[in-house]
Amino acid sequence: MTNHAITPNPVLQGEPSTAELRTILQLQNQVLERVIQDTTCNQVLDDICHYIEQCVPDCVVSIMLLDKEQNCLNVKSAPSLPQDIRNKFNGLVPGVGAGSCGTSVFLEEPAFVANIAEDNRWENLQDLAQELNLAACWSYPVWVDTDDIAGSCAISSFQPRLPSPFHAQLLETAANLISITLRRSAFQEAIKHKESLLKDITQAMPGVVYQYRLLKDSVQSFTYLGPGIERICGISAEEALDDFSLVWKQVHPEDREGLWQSISALQNSSLRSAWSHEFRVVHKNGETLWIRGSALLNKADTAKERLWNGILLDITPEKASIEQLRLANIAFSSTNEGFLITDKNNRIIDVNRAYMDISGYNKDELLGQRPSILRSGHHGDEFYQTMWESLKKERHWQGEIWNRRKNGEVVPHWVNINAVHAPKTDELTHYISVHADISSIKASEEKLSYLTHHDALTHLPNRLLFGARLDHTLTHRAANKKVVMFHLDLDRFKHINDTLGHKYGDQLLLQVTDRLQQTIGPKDTLARVGGDEFAILVEGLEHVSDAASIADKIVEVLEQPFNFNGKDFFSTGSIGIALAPDHGNDIDTLTKHADIALNQAKDRGRNNYAFFQPELSETVEEWIKLEPELRRAVSDNQFQLYFQAQVDNTGSHIVGAEALIRWQHPTLGFIPPNQFLPIAEEIGLMSQIGDWVINTALQQLSEWYKKGLSDFKLAINLASEQITKQNLPQVISQAIDFYQVPAEMLELEILETFLMQHEEEATSTFYQLRDLNVNLALDDFGTGYSSLSYLKKLPITKVKIDRSLVSDIPKDTNDEAITKAVILLAHTLGLSVCAEGVETPAQRDFLEKENCDQLQGYLFNKPIAAEAFSALLHKHNKITS
């Protein structure tokens, strides 16, 4: 290579993404799993290449290993390259200029070449690169030890290409995995070599060869002992030759007497017969081994001593096998699973007791028969053909088979069949099958499936099964027919359930189920999809009026009293109706629209039904869109307070103001209160927003008060949650103390509709507020079913006439009459009156004539920001600069 500087690796910035890290982790898991499974080294390396090629589009991956004797690199794995191309790289000598792999191995560092034609690390291989159209190559060195480089792993591309941090980490991980694979392969080769040596030794010396000497005075000793004695008892041959008792002590205590009697009998015998005896030896490590000792009397024995030449064999595995056979026979005879053994021609040669119980046949009836004696006809020929093909190829098959017992009963069996082949010849010898009667499991599965798809109380289809039937019906709907979904919710169910108990609630659901089943057609689906919710699926209708007719019948039958223990109770139903294809043609859309229609039916006063209307869906979608933005608005302080003046009946003097919340979204712009406050109430944010309004309003009132504001009341609207779920008097008291404003300058407005529902629980709260000297105003008076009782019972100080009554004055004489009555009634009870929505001089003149105390509306000023309202107060000499 020339002397100019080596082209550097490109600078990689950033980190792999989470998805890319998962890809790398998956490579690691797959390769390690293959390694653990003892997959061959070559296959694992090919798998690594294939995986990387799947992860990196338009590339080929290769692994080169270093031949240290020849000092050259050869391609070990490149499954996507033809052999002739691999050969072109074999024999590559590492060095700068020898391509990415040669450079990487030579420098012992990664070599990332993004453009081969312009990179001097490929200087010596430019012709080969052009021949093969190689344009980029990234290589990573592979180590088998910290100072032992083994080769490289490379990703090659046919277009100039920069590597990413993901590519770099992928190569590094691959290099580590290759290293693990190579080391494991070398380790396995070493183990195989040692096993071969041990095998040779074992074959040459099948046991422990010994020569045993017994003197007339019964003194025992070894004159020769093979080294294998240490494997048997943990004592070396040298130690045993020096002291025979060391070995004798290792004989199991229970076997010493029998062993000695066997030796003594041979010693006293004049015969030269062979000796053999089995006994146990306790190894010094605590392991107990079975030993078979065999010997022949040595011809050169004398009267003083006798010598035996023999061998000690470890027969522990043989004993274990015998024990295993004994236990296997017990298991074969006593197991609850049926065992069937056939010869290679599939003739039954043995069965156990369990198989006879399962099949109903005795052993004599089965021997010599084929297993097809149990064939039930439940499966076709193709089923059995597949089974035999699996036994031939895989030598195993398992699955469910319905067999016919001797008594004709057809029952399901779970069967495992194994083809048995001779170890040496690999010739098929037997088939062994294990049969388990799974009738009870099948029954449990059917029961579980029923419970999974049906309601436990009413036994009606549940939401899951209803959804499946609805999906199927929509898929197969005739083009000129309609599919209708009714979503029914019981009115007052919670009241009955909570008041009378769950027993009566269950009875109500059962009676409702009975009535609905009698109302709908036999082909229609009735399901219980919630606590007090039912769904009905009707298909094949031609007109919308048909659906309305069904709904009328349902409403009518539910209006009739329900009888529990001789007493009548009432619980009507609200129904939402969605039709396909009019309101959607898939399960999710139709279900959602039926639910929206149900809510509309409830809003109409319950005990009725409503068809889905698209505009309702738009409202719901708007809610879904605004909910997360509303939660963010609370934390990001996107709300503002505007103020609208309340003036005396002449319109000349400002006597108060109402604080009104506004939402200025950073991207959506101004969002009116009637659009976001219902959402806030639905998702439980009203208390949080209400607290913000109270604190912000009192903070502003405090500033005005410090500037001389007096004879002024600031009105704040209260949300239901603030009254029912908070200790409101304590919250107000703390806020007044904190902001240092007179309590009488604060006026809290309560909706008339709230009092209609919560009069009793709110009474104590309102009296506590009045004890603080806080004023209470009844807002939107005259819009609901007004009750004079709470005007008398509650400490109300002001009544606000709703703008709906004021807007048509003086055109509507009825509104004029109601307004006069409200003013007169309030004054009679000692209450002041404020009219909202005053927009014309004629309205002002009428209200002034009727002695309405205060006026509020666009005629005097629109709601304006705090800064503008401060200027208005200053203009009216209510505050100083």
C-alpha cells in the first residue's frame, strides 16, 4: 500500500432505536438457543449470516476465519454467495489494503468502508471489487480470546452505503456470537477427543484386574491391583496394596458377612471352580456402587496360601437397568394410561390393564388384532394417512382420536405413538402407543367454552359471543336487508339492586330476560352484555319502521310491573338502535353507534328508544378529541377569567360582576365553556377547575379591594362536584382569609337544577356558607320545575332570572308574566333579583319598571378580561389607579 494515511472509519452518531435493539437481542437469543441445542458450528454461522441479511436489506454477509499456519483468511460462511465467488477471497493475507476483512483482522479493529472505490483499505482488491460490483463493506474482528483474533464478520453492499449505529452494534454482537460458537465448537472437539481416549481405555480394561491372596490364618491382601480400583472405592491401587483393610472397610456393612462367607466357602473347597459374587461398595465420596467380583484359583497356589486371579466390574448401571425394568413393568401394569404394543406389522402383542379398561376388551380379545379394531368412523382415510406418514418420517405422532369401545360408545382418546427401531440396524421393530381417555377433559372444555361465551346468571350469550354473531351476521348480510342492533339499559336497576339486595336484582334480570325472549323472534339473538345491559341482534329487516316496532314492543313489556314475593316493582328500559348498513357495517362502528343512541334515549328521560343520529357521533368524537387537551389545559394553566358587569336597574351603576371561565387553547384557539365544561364534569375535573376559578377570582377581587372597591359583589358559579364532594365551606373560608377580602363581597351561584336533585344534602353546606357571610344566588331560575320549598328552606340571598325568559321581552307576554311573578315572589321572600341576558333598551326599561334589582347582559358590556374590567371599574370610579 502507498504511504498516504489509511482512510478512517465514518463517525457514527446516535444510538440504535428500541426496535433495533430488540432485533439485536432477537439475534442473540436465536443464536444462543441454537448453540445450546448443539447445532453444528457451520449451521450456526450460516444462521447468523441469514439473520443479518434479513435485518439489513440489499446486503450479503460473510464470515472469514484466520488460518494461523498459512497466515491467511478463508471464507467460513457466506450462504448467499456462490462457491466460486467465495473461492476468490480464500487465501486473503491480512493487511492494510486487503479489503475490509483483511484490514480489520490486521489492525484488530472494525473497518467500515462506505465507498470501496474511494477507500484505500481496498487498494489491493479494487479489481476484484469491480468484478463483483461490491461498493461498500463493513467488517468487524472476531476474537476467541482477548489476545487471539480468529477472523472477521462483514456486511457487503452493492451500493455505496454508510453504516448506522445499529449496523455497528449488530456486527459487534454477531462477532461476539461467532466467538462463542467457535469456542464451543473447539470445546466440543476436545471433549470428543477425550471421550475417544477414555473409550479406548475402557475397552482395553473392562474392569479392575486383581490378584487376591488368602493365607491359612485368613489374612487377606492384594498382590496386584489395577488403577481402576480408585474409581470403585476412592482408594488408590498403591494404598490398597499396602493395606487391604482400606478396601475391605469400603464394602457395604450389610454385605461384608456374605462376601466373606462366599470367599471362605471357596477357600475350604477342593474344587477349582470359578468364583463370582455381587456386593456393594461405598465409595469414599459416599456413592454406593454395585460390584461383581469374579475369579479363578491360581494353579501355583501352595498349602500356606491360595491366590485368585480375577476382575472387579462395576455393575451399578446394570443393576439400575434391572430396577428400571422392574419399575417400568410396575408402571406398565398400574398406570391409568393405556399402553398398546404392536409388532412392526401393527399386530397387537401386549396391552396393560388400563388399555383394557379404556377399550372394553380383555387381553385375549386384543392380542393378534390390529388397533383398527377400535376404529369409530369419526376420522376419514386422509387422517390416518397423515398419521402413518408422520410415523414414517418423524417416527412419532400424537393427537386426538375418537375410538369406539367394545360396547359401541365412541370416546375421545389422546394418543402418543412412537415407532421403535433397532439401535444397531435402525430396522423398525415395534410401535408403542399411549392412550388417555379425555372424555372428562372434553366435557370440561365444552363447559368452559359455554361459560366463556354465556352469562352465568341468565345463560344468555355474553358480549363475546354476541360480538361474534354480530360480526358473522354483518359479513353475510343480504344486500337488500338490514341488520339491527338494540342496546338496552334497565332504568332504576341500581336502585332496586342496592335497596332490595342482589337477590332481587338477579330476579329482575331473569324476569327481564324471560320477557325479552318472548318478545323477539326465535332467530334473533338476545345477550347480556353488562350488569344491567342487554343487546339484541335482529337480521333480515326491510324497513326502519320494523326496528321501531320491535323497540315499541320491548318498551311496552318492560313497563309492566315485576313481581317479587307478591310485591310489584317497576324498572323500565332505555334503548339505543343502530342499523347496518345505514349506521355502519362493521361490529365496532355499529356497537359504538348503538351505545351513543342509548345515551340519547337516556337524555330524553328514559323509558324510550332512540335511533343513532350521525351528529351525536360527531359530538362524542369531539369529546374524545378534547379530553386529553382539557387535562393538559389544567396543568398548563390555559384558562382565563373574564368578567361581566352586573348593574343597578337603571343600568348606570356597577354593583357587581360574574366571573366566567374561558379556555384559550394554544392551537385550537378559543373554546367556549358550553363545549368543554360538560366534558370536565364527565371526567371528574370540575372540582379542580372550580378551585382554580375560586382562587383566581378572589385573587383578582383582592387586588380591586386594595384599590378601594366597595359596594360590590363578585359572583362565582359552583359546580356540582364542588358542593357534593368537597368541604366547600372550609375551602371558601381559607380562600377568603388568604386573599383578605370581605366575605360579603363574594356571591356563589347555584343552578336551580342542582337543587332539584341535591336539596337535602346541600342544605347544611349552604347554611355554613351563609354563616361565613357569603352570599348565595340561585342561577337560571325559572328554567326547571321550580320548587318554592327550597326558596323558603335554603339561605338564598338572590334569584337570577334565566336569559331564556328575558330574551323575548317585550314580544312574548307569557315571558313577561313569568318574569313579573319571579320578581314579585323574590321580593316577597326578601330576596334580590338579577336578570341575565339583557340586550335591548326595551328589556332594560321593562325590568326597571318591574323593580328588578340588578341587570346583566350585552347591553351593558360583554364578558371582558381582568385588565379591561379594571379599566371599566376605574371609569365608573369604583377603584383608583
